[in-house]
Amino acid sequence: MIAANIGKVFLEAYNEKHKSNYSAKEFFVEKYYSVFYDHNKYLMSAGNSPLENPKISWDKMRNGKMLYESKEKRQERFLKTIDKIEHEKADASIAIGFPSLDINATTSGQITNMELPLKEEEVYLSWIGSGLGIGVQSGLSMLFDNKQILLDLYDGWAFYREFLNKMPQLRGNQINTWNGQWLAHRYNNTSYDESLPMASFDSFETMKDGGMEIATQSWIKVLTGIAYNYPNSTMTAYVYSLGQTNITIGFIPFELPRIRSPFDLYRKYFGTTRNDVLNSIFGTAMGFTKACQMGAIGVNALEPKGFRECLEKGVLPKYNATNEEKKISFNTYQIWLLSMLNNEQLWDESLKIATALSLYSSSDKNAKKAKSQEVTNLLASVNKKQFIEGLATITNNIQDSSSIAQFSDIAKLMHMMPIDNFPYFLTLIRFQYVVVNK
């Protein structure tokens, strides 16, 4: 039923843009059906509706082992679908996202004995809305109710149809996967050319049987694309999966300014790096399903893979300024920490603290390297109390008043810092200490 609501939002936006007055049925008949189903390969599975032809197999068509279905046969099944929508009770066979009327079916969720006032219009809207799901890695899809996003997705339908028609090896029924790739491509401000919209598009992959399919796009790339086109927004999407078993994650808020934050900060402190490089690092610690379990998706969901060891065990990756890949990964960890702290002033503070600790450690004239060990112990602190006690030990060994004042200020900063931020800030100091010593 959510798909019907999305279909309604889209149709209103479409009519506004084109100064038209399509009803849901008119749009389904005149626009939607011709792109999605009036061909041998579909943009989306038609499920158990009369539109679906179980005798047609895309791999057999691809290999020339089956005659293509005639337009008359497709028209016959199309008319049966229209008749069923207009004369039978709405269920999963004719309304996308609706439950099966069989209570034992795996798609029979949300059954009620109440007579819901479902209209024929909503059934057609459900088909339209279902074609606007954005599929991402993890097998889940997102439905946004933003009018411009829906219109941009609609623009991509025609390109998927073109590819299906001219590439015999390409399988159909991947509209959600296509939408994820198309939106990431469309919202890539550095490579998308409106005059040549498919010029740099290359998101196909070879299947085991030799066929071709649309590769599934990462959720990070889709969301960063949206975040850069709607920089000051917080949007909510319905996250779900429709298949042999329907999965509902629910309505998830996306904090787009916070999702943008680490990308912007990286460019500010380390210069320009392609988004695809950062996309391959940010958000790799967890899948989309786990990220959704947080309740809202912001910078916390962009945690880089392997970061937990840095935070919980104090094990930092090797810093190598001559190895570009390792340097980017190292810098990404630092920037994610700064984004989590949500206070850019702490970048300079962490650098000052790391520099002060490095100078103190290097001033050790004792062969036992007692000062160096004091700094090592300090950076291994597990809480604020232990860290401040370590600072006190260091301060007792300092003679000049300016250094004493500096370490007193550090103790004050740590004491005033929210307890949840302390582990992130201390880890950022550890990273800065490594760089300073290099």
C-alpha cells in the first residue's frame, strides 16, 4: 500500500511538470504498460497477475531457443489484468505490495478483517509506485516521496528499456536495481552530462551462465548522490523487499547533511579525492540492513571497515605517506572520527595535543625512555579518569609554566567533553600522534 502512496505523489508531480491530467489508470495504460510490459522482456516481474507469462524465459529468448511472444498475446493478457483490477478484490496478484488473500502465504502479512476502502485507482497507483523503488546492495529497496527524485527515476525507465531492447544478453525484471544505478549515475555531479545522459554509464556485469545483468549499486553511493543534490534535507524512505517473502524494515530517516559531512571534510583537509574512492571506504563496516537497525542513518552508518579495532583496542593502521591507498584509508578514519564528533574545532585541538605529547616524548634524555612510556600509557587510556590521571603524571615532570598551562587546558577539555565523545576524540589524537611522529 506504500507503493500506492508513492505512485500518487509521483503522478501529481508528473501532471504538474507536464501540465497534464492523467488519472492513475490512464497513466498505467498509456505510459507505464508500454515501457514495462509491452515487450518480451519486462522491466519488472508482474508477479501472479495475468500480465506475467510463465512460458516466456529470458534466457531462452536470449539464446534464440524460443519464439518471441506476439503483441496480440500480450494485449490479451493486458486486458485480462485490467478486467481483474476492475472486477475483483485487490490482492497481491493485481496490486503491488498488497498482501495475498491466502493467510498461509509468505506474502500474507498485514491481513485484517476490516473492510478497507480500497479504490481501483490505488491498484494502478501501486504499479506505478513499485516501479520507483531504489534497489541497493543487501537486497533491500527504498521508496522516497520526494517529487523530484521520483521524476528523476522516471526519466531512467526509458534508458533501461532501450538497453533491454538492444542487448539480447541483458536480463529483465531489474527495475529496482536499475533505479539504484541510474540515480547514483544521475546524481554524480562530476561525471553526469545531461546532453549525453548515458555517456559514462557502465554498470553491467557478466552472469555465470554468460548473460548480462545490472550490477547492484551500494547504498552509500546512492545516498551520497541524494545528499549532494538535497544538501540541507532530512528525508525519510520506506525500506523493504518484495519477493517470495516480503520484508518490511520500515520508515527510516536519512540525515543527508550528516551523510555529506565526511566527504566535505575529507576534501577540506586532504584535498580532492574522487567520490568512488571514498565510497569504497566509508560505510563498509556494516551492511544496509544493520545500518537501518540504528533507527536513523547519518554519519554513524558511514563507519569504515576495520575501525572498531582502532577504537576499542587502540590498534592503528600503519601510516605510509608514499602509499596512496593506505594514506587515503588512514585519512578516512580520521575524518570519520571528526564527523562523529561534529565539532570541527576538535581537529586543531587533537593536532595540538598530539604535537605536545610528541615534543614531551622526544625530550626524554633518559635511556629508559620513561617519558615515552608515559605518553604510550596515556594514549592507551580507556576512560576520561585514566587519561586525566596520565596527564597529571606528565605535568609533574614539566618545569616550564607554559607547558604546564597547556597540559592543564588539555585536562580541562577532556573533563568537559561529553562522555560519548571521549573515545572518538582520544582515537583521533592517536591518529594525529602517528602522523606528527612521522
